[in-house]
Amino acid sequence: MWLKQGDLVIDITGDQFGDWPHGPVFVGKECSWLAAFSGVDSGLADYRQLGGSLEVELDASYAALIAAAT
């Protein structure tokens, strides 16, 4: 799995594959290696779409992470 916004790609998982040519983290424009995979765009990656108690729990975790980082 990787993140894509426009033509910007961020992949922190590619190095699990032996033929991954980009090192542990890839941040860049379209990548032909990733283009070989077919998939379905799952839509917006935002936990707030989940609703319910899981959203509340993740909200608290997110707030704690932000507080720790500042």
C-alpha cells in the first residue's frame, strides 16, 4: 500500500520486496515499479469517516501524538 496525491507518491513499505529499487522510503512522482500493480482506489484515507467509538478512540490517539510531537 502507498499514498498518492496527484502525481506525488509516498511509499514506506516497498523495501519489503527484493526487487524494490528505491531504498526504505520512496517519495516522488509516479513510479513505474508501483504502476505494475493493479488496484482499486479506496478513496479518502481519513479515519474520521469511520464514525462511532473507533473514531473517538482514534481522535484521542491522534491528539496524543500531536501533543507529543510539539
